[in-house]
Amino acid sequence: MKFYESGDSSKPVIFLFPGTCCLYSSFEHVLDGLHSYFYTVIVSYDGFDPNEKTEFYSMEDECEKIELEIKKKYGGRIKAAYGCSLGGSFVSLLIQRKRIHIDHGIIGSSDMDEAGRLVAKIKSSMVVPFMYKMIHTGALPKFMQKKLNKTDEVKKELYNGFLNMFGIGKGGCPWITKQSIYNQFYSDLVTKVQHGIDVPETMVQTLYARAKETKKQNAKIKDEIAVELVEKLNYDFSIADKDNAMNYGVIARTIVLDRMVEQYLKKHEN
């Protein structure tokens, strides 16, 4: 496993997790924009990095290495983590394990499919031969390529952007083994992510944000109960005080929700 770091190291840290069978380079086109706000770290999974000869074993095994890296280099805490598809499952699993702290976890296009071991083996055995040939050679099957050639230029550009994440159209990825692809598919299916993952510190930060805003001279919201509770709590709010993204998000969400409730009550007075 490798970690590709870039940007201004004085800025908040965001970890980026690729999707299923995707390369770390799939994030390269967004790095310039992210560097305005973050120091970026792209995770390159075992078995999928062109610069080392390794094998992907399981999501738990990868999580342990990621947690070790975050503890060693970032004191066990990072500002954010983003993952799409399999990457979103990694973000969720890391939060669930509670061995490191992620202030903001963001997931996209993660289906969170789960299956028993037998079904997972069957599904993986069906998908892997097709995926392995495609990723290994860097070429689509002929029937898929013909269909792609018939699409308009706008759709073709979108499809090619998606396929490039797998190294398709870029010469292929001959270093990725069939076993790594199988293990990644299988592990994603059998590794369960809890529903409603509980992160108590997030609730405390939300409470503090409401209390902090209430005490301002031109407060956007008023929550005297939040002020009273924060004053009674024996808790170090120094980290929450610095988290402007969390604070602004809580206030904005409260204002929107209050307006929606007010509109609903006006329409349903009885």
C-alpha cells in the first residue's frame, strides 16, 4: 500500500479512497481544486499500485495499514475522507472501527452491498474473469466498444472518463492479479458496515455550534438550552471551536429546517 501526498502540508488533511479496481491516479484531475483547501493524501490499495508488487487481501487488512498511517503521521485525526464505490465503504468502515478520528466522512456512489460467504463467492467468481481481462489488457470487450463508438460525443467523454479510472484506454494494468481483484470484490461483499454508525463527539460538536452562535451579538439562531448544557459539560471544546466547517454547516442546516417547519405549520394550522 502506498500513500500519495501533495499540496500545502499546513492545510487540513483529506484522504481520498479510490473505487473498486480503480487506480490512485483517478483523483489526479481534481487535486488542483482540492489543494486550495486541503493537503491531499490518495490511498493506493495493495495489489493495485504500479510502483510495488503486492496483493490485496481484505478490507480489514487494508484498514489496519491506513489507521497506522493516520496515527503515525497525523496524530490519529484527519479533517476529512472521501471515497466513491469501494472507497466509500472504506470511509464508513474506518469511522465504524473508531481507531482513528475523521471529522468529516464523505461517500459517493457506494451501494453498500452485503452478502453471505457463499453468495459472495458466486458473485465474485462470475465478475472477476470479465473484469480481470478488461483491466489487464486495458481494452473493452468488442461488443462494448462497438456500443461506445455509437454514442454521441458528450456521452462518450463521460464513459471514457469513467473507464480511465480502471486504466482502460491507457495501456492496461498488467501488474494487477486476478487474485487481488477477486479478494477486493469478495471482501467488499462480506465486510459489513453498521447502519446508523454512532459518533458521539459529532453530537457534542453540533451542540457547541448552536451554543456558540447563540452567544453572538447578531446571532442567526437562538438556543439558550444549548448554552446552558455546554456550560454544564466538563468537556474540552477547543477542537470544536476551531471547526468552522462544522459550525457553519450546523447553523445553515438549523435555519433551513426552521423555515421548513414554519412553512409546514402555516399550511397545516390544525
